[in-house]
Amino acid sequence: MKKINKQKIAEIYANALLNAEKSAEEAKILLKQTQKLQDFLQKSNKTIEYFSSPLISMSDKKNMMDMFCKEQKFLPIMQNFLQILLENNRFSQISAIMDEFTKIYMENCGFVYVTVQS
């Protein structure tokens, strides 16, 4: 079986999240929620370790994720997406996936990433 690199996995999951949204407004909310999640993960670096740990049961991870999503008032799409990442053991790649989601969203809105050198 061919092994897929981490960047491609991030693209696949990011596209899945973007394609799951129902409207442009919902996509905008998802963008804000991904940024909120990224900020939280940067402040709490143990969170990714917790949700990626094989020592913690899947039911405990899912319960914790449900509480977190409700506390953050995440859309059901985002909550389901995070649960899928847990089930597929991809939570360790959450940062790359969220970065890719932001990139794809911005490109779809007509923004282009450039590098400026002077």
C-alpha cells in the first residue's frame, strides 16, 4: 500500500472540512473556529499530546472533545470533524490540517500567498 505524506493528509482533511460546510457564512464561521482552535493549541501544548496518546481511551478523548466543543460553541460540523480526527488517529496533525484549511479557504476567496524579498 502506498504511503501518503503528511502534507497530502492535511490537504485531504482540510478539503473535507471545507466541503462539509453548507454556506459561505458557515465557512467563515469555520475559519474563525479553526483560528480559535489554533490559538488554544499554541497556548496549551499538552492538548495535542492528550488527544494523540494511545494510553487514553477513545471514549475519554471523545467525551473531553465534546465538552471542549460545547464550551467553545463550535459548529456541529467542526465538532464532528474533530471527532473524526480522533477516530482516525490524526489529531497529532491538527495544526497542519488547520493551516491547510485556512490556506484553501483564503485561496477560494481570491487571496494569494506571496513571499516578498527586499
